[in-house]
Amino acid sequence: RFRRLPHPQDAIDASWRAALESNGRLFDGSKFRLAALACADEGDGARLVLRLGMTGYKEYLGTNQAPREQRLRLAADGERLHGDAGAFLSNALGCETVLVTADGQIALLRRSSAVATHGG
């Protein structure tokens, strides 16, 4: 449920092969997919509802990190065919945190430089 829909002209496999050729350390790890956002009025206040599905790093590279023209075509086709511009996109959801220790220090995590996007 809430998974990315396959596009008739998916180029995900070709883009994944190209990424692996330039960086053999990549792997197709599971990621959460942001399928939709909604605001619900609970009477005592509003709450944000996130509809999450599953995707993977391979789908993310082949859709959201595809060249701009391809991303725009995927979004336009999703809107036209399904009323949802994100229907054919991975929309992988990242999660970050700031950890403050008991002594007032902040723990930082450095992203690996061996990733396909936003390394280091």
C-alpha cells in the first residue's frame, strides 16, 4: 500500500546499473516513501497525517535523482494518469535528529562519501 506506481517507461534499472558502475559500494536499502500528507481536525486541534509506503534507494536514484526533464515527465504523467504528481516518484523520506547529551554537547553523524548523492 502507498508504494510508487511503475511507469511504462521506467529507466530505473539503467540508472541503477550506471550508479553501480561508478560506485560498487551502493546497495538498494529500504527507505520509507512519503505518499501523502493530510491535515486532520481532531476537535481539540489539528494533526498532521503522513501516509507512508516503502521504496528503495534504487527507485530513489532512478526517479527523484533522475535528470530534471525525466522527473518533470514522471510528475506530469502521474498527475495526468492518477491525479498525483508523486505517483511515479520514489519520494524517499529522510529522517534526521539532533542529539544533545547530558553535558550539553551535540552528537553529529557524518554521511559516508561512498553514497550516490549528498555524500560527506
